[in-house]
Amino acid sequence: MSVSQRRFLLSLPVLVAIAACVSETTYPGDVVVGLFSFHAQADWARTDCDADGGDFSRLTDGGFDFAGTFSRDSVDGGAWLTVDGYARPATYSVPAQRYVSSEKAPAQVPSCGDNCTGAQIEETLSVVVLSDSQDRSMGSRCVNLPAGGLPDGSVPAPTANGYDAQRACGTLSVTFLPGTSPGCKCKTACTAVYGLEGERRFNGGQ
């Protein structure tokens, strides 16, 4: 599997989820927040890519699943999302309990033409990570996450029984950036947005 496949949750135009391989993985930082099983579902209200255009036909699928592990450095504040053994850089906002991880890579899109260069995709995962008590206070469903705020409960933190993080709620945005060379037939950028709901998977103490 190529580096670009490992680091991305999706790959345009095929939009295929990359399964996470979590065995014998070393996570950066000194705090493993947890391994989450995610389900992504297309959010049509915020998606402006044409699902009937051929390149983005997979947007009509019934969602997809993947797994990822969040980890942090308690000293310098670094954060990462590890997917299929590849640690993507991330940021973590303590007050908002939010992880954000973005990656950009070249894209091969048929409608751009064989001689097109410079086309890219930029993928951004943004989720709020909730503690067990916060999760229970909103009925263990991301749809009940208060708009612009956080549910009642203790904040996620290390405990004697491991890190207290039970659910992750947010979005995965995939933006197509058209090619820059004269031979490119594709001219318009578009963004596909997926709603994300992740549940902590207890595996090997994570």
C-alpha cells in the first residue's frame, strides 16, 4: 500500500475507505487517547460535488467505516491521528475537546484528462472527543451534541483505568482542487462532507 493510501481515509475518485491495521503499532506522543471505530455518512446539505458526474459517483454509497487512534504529547502539546499505521499530524484544542487532522496529496481524476497535472485532494477530519459521562448525558448519540457547546459531564482525561474518552463526533471534509496545467479539463473545486460518529474500541488496553 502506498504512502498516500495509508495517510488518507479516502482516495478520489474511487472514494474507498482504507481499513486500519492496528496490531503492533507504536503511537507518537506519551498519551494514547484511544482507538475509535468511525462511521462516515455523506452530508448532502454541505456537499457541492456532483454525485452524477462520474468522478464522485461513490458519494451515493451508504457510508463507510474506518478506524483511527488519537494520541498526544503531554509535554509539547503535539497530537496525531494514526490510520493504518500512518501517524497524521493533528491539533488538539483543550477547551473545545477537538482534534483536527488535515492531509493533502495529488489526485488522479478521469475527467481532468490524461495530460492534467496539479490536481489535488485535501482531506480534513475534525471531531470533538467526549468522556464517558458526557457521552451518557447526550444519550450516546452524536446527533444530540449541543450546537456550539459540549454536553454535561467530566472532561476527557487520563484515569487509573485508562484515558476517559468514549465517543467522537464531527465531520470529514474532502475537497477536490482542480489541476493547474493547460491540459486540464477539470476547472471547478468541490467539497464532499461526511458526518462522523466514532465509538471507542477497547483493544489491547487502548
